[in-house]
Amino acid sequence: MNHKNLNEQNALFEAIEAQLPPNRGVVETLMDALDVSRDSIYRRLRGDTLISFKEAAILAKQFNLSLNDIVKQQDERIVFQRDRFIRGLDDLGNMLAQNLETFTFIRNSSEKKVYYLAKDIPFFHIYGFPKLAAFRMYVWLKSVYHIDKIDDRNYSMSDIPESFLKMANDIHNQYQHIPVMEIWNESTPASFLMQIDYYYEAGLFSSKDEALQICEEFRLMVRYIYKNALNGYRVTDKGVALHNSTYDMYINEVLIMDNHILSEVKENLRYYLPYGGINYLLTTNRGFCLDMKDYINRQTMKSSLISQVSEKERNRFFIRLGRQIEQLKKKIERTNPFL
């Protein structure tokens, strides 16, 4: 038997096993995926039988693995995959469902971590606050994907389905239970504040009060993030400490970042690259993911850690952000575009 092929087969099985939750065995998983008997799986695991190309393709697709990476070809080409491009409400719902499945899997894994370079406020935080989540989806649909009317009437924030907000909150809850490292800069909150300001001046809220409610939830979200940074671990909305869910927050005063998300489950890495709004590309190419992990770690060396330590830097950042929110609230209170 070709030892090179056998080594590659074993590497494929190891990559699959690394993704499985503790209560799921590799034998049962492979039986379900390939629709073969238990004995057939054991022959493949022992190396008595080589899997076919078709079987390898099935496994690679189901577990989001790169066969190119498995066989360790020294090739500069990288395989990315994507879900359906978002063009409307149904596509957004499908994306939320996929995100919930992904972060539920990460949360249930025994060894996990998420790295997030944040050009914008990570949407996982926003999703924990229903008015903010509805506003964020409203902006995506109206300004990014140009959904202006439904049944010949103007589209509004109240048209965001409750099921979407429920999925968003569930994603937030899963994220709370995952150790996270985030790198922000001074401009990270800026785009969200600018969007609130723009939509208010354009008369795209239903009322002045709706705009003020968004600002108040923004303040509550910032307070929630501050508590996480203060403790260095997650605290639920009810104040319950989640000590196993560490929260490392850095501020970078130099880098103007794009949004980068890297997840690590055991030794399995996945890199998510946003494009075209909130669509994203995904790759499991190990060489590329290790490069991105190294890049992210290097950025921490040029950034200030403000979770648990650096009280002055942490307070300076959050006080400035709090002032920006108050300035926007005062502007809304003294003006009226709804004449």
C-alpha cells in the first residue's frame, strides 16, 4: 500500500476528529458521512482500505477542509468557499442561521478561541441588544443591499423579523461563552455612530424617540463591553461571571484595520474574510491561517492591552466613547428632521 496515500488519509481523519464535539465519535461520524458500515470505517481507520477520491471529496465538503492542505502540496493557491451572496431578507436569514450553527459548534468544543481584528464593532456584541441588532440589519438591507420597499411601502426597522433578532441574540449568547481576543482602534465605533447620525438626519427612523432608544442601547452595549474588559472575562447581562470565557481587548492607535475573524478549535483554524458588505469567504488552508494568526499576534505587540490591566488607557477609551454617544443624543434632542 502506498504509504504517502495512507499518511494523507490519516491526516484527513485527524482533521475531522479535531472538529468533533466531545460527545461525538469519529467512527459514527464517518459512517453517517459516507453511508457505509462500521466494519468498513474500521478498515479505513486501520489503513487496510484507502478511501476513494469521491469519499475524500464528500468528507472535505462536509467538514470544510482543504484537500490541498491535507496532502501538504507547496502551492500558493488557496481555496476559499462562500455561502450564497446576500441580496435580500431570506439570504440574511440564512446567513444568521449559518453563523449560529458555526458559533454553537465553536462554543461546544473543548478547546477554542476567536481572534477578531475590528474595523467596526464586532456584530456579536451588537446582536445582544435587540434595537441595535434591528438597526444594524436595517442598515445592511437598506443601504448595503438597497431593499427600499416591501409591498410598495417604505421599508422600516420594524420590518426586521423577530426570528432574525432571536437568532442574533442566540449568536451573542454563544459568543459570550468563547474565549476571545479583539483588537480595536479609536475609529472602530465610529461607523456605527455615523450610521445612527445619518439615518436620523435623513428621517429614516420612525421618530425622534426611536433614534434616542438606539443611542441608549448603544450606551448599554458599551457598558457591557467595558465590564468584560474590566474583568478580563465575560459577564452575562445578569452579571454572572463566565470565568472560562476570557476576554482580551487591545487598542491599536496606529493601524487602520479591516475586519478579520480567525477561529481556533483544538488545532483546527478557520479564517473568515468579509467582502461585499457582510458576505464572507472562508478558508481552512492551514498555512494561510497560521500566517493570519501570526499577523494578529504581531498586532497585539503594537497594541495596548486594556482588559484587566492599563486602567488609565481603558477608562480613557471608554470615557471618550461615552462622550461621543452623549453628544449624538444631545444633537437628536435639540433637532427635529420629522417636520
